[in-house]
Amino acid sequence: MSSGPVTYLPLDTDDQCQRCKEKRAVLLSRKEKFCPDCFVFFMRGKQRKLMLDERYKVKYGQVADRLGVQKVLLPLSYGASSLVLLDMVASLLQEQNLAHKGKQGFELVVVHLKEPNLSGNASDNSETDSDFASGGKKFKELALQYSPVNIEYHEVDIEGAVLTAAMKITVNNQFGVIALPSSSDEAEKRTIGDALRACATRSLQEDLLSLMKNELIRGLSLKTGCKTIIYGHSMTRLANEVISLTVKGRGLTIHESVINKSIEYNQQELQVIFPLRDILKAEVIAILLFNEALQKFLLPDAKPGSRLAKNMTVRDLTTQYFDNLDATGYASTASTVVKTAEKLAGPKEPQQGTCDVCGSSIHHQPQKWLSDITVSIAAPLTTEDEEEYARQYGTSEGSAEGKELRVCYGCTVTLAGSGKQFEWPMRATAQEIIDEFVLTDDEDEGP
């Protein structure tokens, strides 16, 4: 037996489930022994506790008139957490449908973002490619399990989106972020996938892709009429996010990244909820193990431990860290990290603007802080060659003229590592991707 948050009991155990007191216990979690059915029921209760608002219940009379038809967007990666959340939410709708003669508390919209193949190896994305080409055949098979519930489904291909609003970006000696428009010839066939593969590091790829996905999901919520977004992030994933954001210099976004909240996006109010926030990653895996019908839709994750440390991203390293904590009996660390992040408050300084790259608020000038902590005095020049190189460098720095962007500390640090004249979209490219690649209702028939 392991010392992690979930301990699987031997097959020959005589221990009974402490909930139903009828079936044989199969695991120990939170100091209690569960049979499979009681464990799944217990975990579903945690998800439903976070979706008790009236907007997610079956509505009648004045409440129905006031709230109208609610639509909820669920991003599905076909990973363990998003599959488990889909199963929980769709099962809830099934119960509502049967108990209220066909009425449901809300309509569910699922979106799958097909991520670019950043490795350049065509075989890496073969499984997702085949599903995407089939028009969501895999999802239609999955959705049949929840009949008569109808689930709206969309797919977005980030890989092939053309950078019509691309800018060449450079960070100067004073940490100012300068953007110059790309020529029409250069940008004509350059895609998001091309730009990400041109990144200097895998951490930079991951950071920029995360920003793009976040923007896409919010844009899709408005396009599909959804007023709520539910993410399948477990408590472990949220703790992972806190550490990752800290390392990346995005501390201002930590608090809002772990709480259920109401946000304003394009003058529309959106609810953002993490229904699995009270469930550990190991518990999510256990739920999936008890659902064979769901397991066949799981896409395997890349294992960070199989890479050299120098090739691992910030998230790879933090994921490995929390996996090791789980294995050695310190799973409660994730809870401590998340609870601490929830208590963080925003800066007291007034907001000075919004980041042109990620959209987060800016409360102080990151360039000044970076300049204060950076040693800017060069070593003495001792040879004619060094003096010539210094002259050429100064000339090239002075020629970098363009529009200076307002960029937060995290994005400044990220872009500083992207190399000279890195190309990235600086305007509303997300909406163009949505318009071009989302399946229409005519193309995406319900299961």
C-alpha cells in the first residue's frame, strides 16, 4: 500500500465500505474506506457543492423568467481531470432530466482546443489529429453515455491559425518591449504553430500557448452564449499553477487564478468556476479507474520524468514536484498552497493600465523595477575588437524603433527570452481563430 492521498486496499481484504456498510472497500481516502460507488458519490458531492447556485438548478416560474436559459462552457482536453468533470456534470444533467420530465438546470457546451504539435514530430499528435479530422467522432461516442442529455460540441484548431496581426517583438536594454509590424510577405503563411515552434525555450512556448488558450476559451464562451466557464482543475493542478505563476513572475494573477469568480470580458459578465478544486489529482485518477467506459477516451499525458531537467518546462518541474509530494505522503501541501493563494489580496497601488499581451492589470512599471535590480555597467573594453563590437551593438539597439507596448512584468520576462524579433499576435487574433475554425451547428450535429 502507498502512503499517498489514495491507498488502494488488497483484493483479498475483508474491510467493508464505511459509507454503505455493504460492499467491500477498495481504497482508503481522507481516513475513510470506500467502495467504488460510494467514493464516486462522495467526490461528486464536492463538485455539486460548488455549483449550488440557482442558475445551475432546474428553474420554474419567476426564477426561470429572471435567469433564462443558462449555458455552461467546459473546455475538454481529454485528460483525466476534464473527462471526470464532464462525467460529473453530464451525470448531473441526466439526473435533472429524468427527475424533472426533460427539464435541465442548464445547457452544456464542450470545446476541445487542438494544440499545436510543438515537437515537430508528426506522430506526437496522431491520436488527436485523427479525432479532429473525424469531426468529433470520439466525442459523439462519449456523449451517448449521457442520453437523453444533448451536449453541444465545438473544436478549435490553434495550429493552422494565420498570424494576420503579427508583430515583431524585441526587448531593449531598458526592458522596454518594442513591436514592429511584420511585412505582409513574411506574415502571409505564418501560423500560431510556427510562432510557438520558433520560441527559444519550451517554457516560453508553454506560457504563450496558455495565454492564447485562455483568450480563446473566454471568446468562445461569448460566441456560444455561455455565461459560465467550468475548468477541470484539481486542487493539485491549482497548487501547481500557483507555483508556476510565481516562478514566471506573474504573481499579480495568482489570487484570481485559484478562486471561483465573476469577471468582465468584452463588456460581458462571466462566471469562472473550478468544480474539482476540493479534489486532489490522485482522487481524480481513482474516479477514472472506477469508470471503464470513460477510460478509453483518455489521452495519455507526456511524462515530465522521462525528459532531462534542462528540457522540462516550469510546469513540468512543478508537476513533478507535487507528484513526488503525493508519493511521499505530503499531499496536504497542495491544499496549503491553494488556501494561502486564496488569501492573497491585490496590490494597493492604483491600476495604471492593462498588459497588451496577456490582458492582466498593471499597477507599477516593471521596467523600473527590472532596471533597479540589473547590473547595467559593462566590464571595461580592453581591445579594439571589443570596442568595435560595442559600437555595432549600440547602433543596432538604437535602430530598434517601433511602438512601445504596455507590458506586465511576467510578459516582459517571457518576451525577453524569446530572442530578437520574435513574432506574436498583439491584437484580437483569438476572435479570428474562433470565427475560422469552430464547427458550425450545421457541421456539428448532436449525438
